[in-house]
Amino acid sequence: MSHAWASTTSIADLATWLRGRRRVVVLTHLKPDGDAIGSTIAVTRAINLAAAARGTVLEPPATPWYAGPMPDWAADVIGATEHRVLTQADRPDHDRREDPDAVLVLDTGAWTQLHEVREWLLPRREIAAVIDHHRQGDADVADRRVIQTAAAAACEPCAELCCALLGVPSPARLPVEVATPLYLGLATDTGWFRHSNVSPSVLRLAASLLEAGVDHAALYETVEQRDRPSRLRLMARALGSMKFLQRERIAVMTLTLQDFHDCNAAPTDSSGFAELALTAGPVQVSVLITEAFVADRDPGGSVTKVSLRSKNGPASMDVNEVARKLGGGGHVRAAGAKVHADLAETTRRVIEALA
Ligand SMILES: [Mn+2]
């Protein structure tokens, strides 16, 4: 078994391997985002549609399992597709159905992102496959891996998998219930087609998915135009905390638990804040430092979350490198870390890492 974070198989071979599996558990990273939910729902539906097309199935083979919290829009995207949200009361090993004969891990391959299912997944890695686009991951999560770091979203390779499973020659021919979650992942991981990861292949895939019947405007409204007013109040706090460093090249925002409390905000309300400062001309790196909620902490220690975003261009900074100095990782333009220190000490370490 190779231990390098690299592909060991192809999408075509994965599709062949999946054909005829009776029960497939589909996993993704904790706190799933648009790409995580999009890829898992699209692949789940494709597997189940392919099984139904082969003959009557008593129970659809594929089920996604999530470790929350789920975004507010999740129910609208998931609809009637059967899924599980794992909780303290519903652990992976409480599943009384037949043990799966395949496990798919989409949009991550890092144990730190698979905390809730780690113990369950460890003895099953020989029947597991990872499809991911992140630069870092743990090769021992699954023997079968398709790692496409050039892909903007996990939904790019997953679109290819859906086509192979359903035997269609182009994503434009996918059923709209498969095309829509794929489009969601593509759109959200590119900031609705604004980030530097937008490539010809991203726009070609998006165009094909629109041909398949995706309603861009309806999806945008469902996902992006449903903020609770508490999120805007919290955004005002984040912007109010902003400090500029290195002649306004770097902007650092901080959010305390008190900020969340005062604004009556949920932990997910700060998502997307990390990039806020990139709208300022001189700012090359935008940082959000957040006190972690109790559920995210280790007993007895404080944990602070760091999210980094950077601009493209000649003066740009590889924030993946910065995050790695802090014990985290991610992409060149978007990365993060969980630091085992309080907000003040974490801020000090972030500024040092950025120097
Ligand atoms: Mn992704």
C-alpha cells in the first residue's frame, strides 16, 4: 500500500468497483459545506438511480452520513434523499443495518476532518475509497484514492463518477437531481465562480450542468440569501475587530465567544467571514481568528480556530504554508488551523507565522 497522498485508482475503476455494491456509506468532512453536501448527495443519488435502473431494489444502496452542524440550507438541498446526521445519541456503530460493502469519503481524506467516524472507518479502509481535491490528506484513510488537487471542487471528479455510474456521455445528460448538487459544490467552492480556482473545466462543467436543468438563480437564493439577521450583527463585530498589519497587506479579525453570545449567533454564522477583508485593495491576506465553542474543545484546554484567505497575483501569499506552521493546512488561497491556545496567544502565533 502506498502511503503517499496521491491517486491509486481512477474514476472509471471506482465506478466499476461500485457497481453491484449492496450497501454504500458515503462520508465527508465534519461541518459539511456546499461541496461536501453537493458531492455526497449527487453520488448517493447516482448510485441509487443506477441500482434502480438495474432492477428493483428493496432499499437504495447508498446513504450519506454527516457530522454536523449542518448548514441552514441543507434540508432544501438534501430533500427526500435518505441520510443520517450523526449525534452523541446516534453513533456510527448504532447502525443496525447490514454492514456496508463499500465506503466513499468525499471532499476530504484527513483524519482530523473525520473525527466522528474515525473508529468506525479504521477497520473498513480496505473497502473505502477517497475522492478529494485537497493538497493534504492521510493516505491510510482508504486504499483507493482519486486525488485531483487541480480540481476546484470535489464535485468535479464526482461529476465524472456520476456520469460513469449512470452511463451518460456528458454531465449535460445527468438527471437534474444529480446535476443540481454537483453545481452547488462547484459554485460554493469557487465563491460562485469568483475565485482563482475557476478554470475552463469548471465553467465547462457548470455550463453542462445548466444544460442538465440546474436553476442557478433558485440555487443561489436557497443557499446564499437566507442569512439570519444575527449573522449580519456578528459580521459587524468581525469587521469592527479588524486590525491591519504590514502596511495593510494583512487584515486580522477576531471573534470571541462573547461576540457570538451578544449577537445571538450560531457557530455557523461566521462562515465566509474569513475572506471579508480581501475586498480592500491593499489586503493580500485576510484572517479570521475565532474562539472555539465548547463542543470543539479538548477537555481542559482552549482551542482557537484560524481561517486564512489570500488573493491571487504577484504579491500573493501561500496561506497553506502559513496554516501548516500553525498545525493546519488547506489550499494556497484558503487554509485553516485549530490552535491549542487562547485567542491572544493564537493571534500572536498567527502574526509570527505571517511575518
Ligand atoms: Mn471542496
